[in-house]
Amino acid sequence: MIKIAITTLLIVVISEVSRRSSFVGALLASIPLVSVLAIFWLYVDTNDSAKISALATSIFWLVIPSLAFFVTLPVLLKNGLGFYPSMGISMAATVGCYYLMLVVLNYFGVEL
């Protein structure tokens, strides 16, 4: 229950801060809070450094394709596409980039 409360509180705080300042909200959101929380909770639950290392490595490789979302969304919105279609296309582009990254990593023998 504590995990849910802390995680929810952080998301609400970032959302509220973003309403007042997009820069400060972006700064807080750019900190990999979900990753940090996942690593923290995994360590608290397992105390297993090998699992933490594996998770951190997987996160590293998957951050790269996730950047597609932050490139496509503003481009689509600036070109007049509506919010919901822009979100959908941006998420689809991100999923495609995830798939491509997994194919490339598999080709080079990197296992996540």
C-alpha cells in the first residue's frame, strides 16, 4: 500500500507542478522516477543486486527507443494534428521503435 501511495503522490505532484510551470514539470518528469521507484522497490523486496543490475541495463536499452515519443508528439501537434491522434501516432511510433530496438539487440546477442 505504501508503494502505491508514494508512486501516486509523485505523479500527482508532477502533474500539478506542470500546470504552473512546464519547465519545472518537464524537469521533474525527465528524472526517471518510474525507473528509480521500480529499482528501489525491487531492492526493498528482493535485496538482489543482480536483479537491480539486470533491470537497470534493460531500462538503459529501452530508453533509447522511448525517445521517439518525445520527438513525434510535438512535431505532430505543431503541424496541427489533434491531441488524441498525435498521442496515438506517437505511441505507435514508440512501440515500433521498441520492436526495432529488440530486433537489433537480438541480432547483436544482447538479452534483456
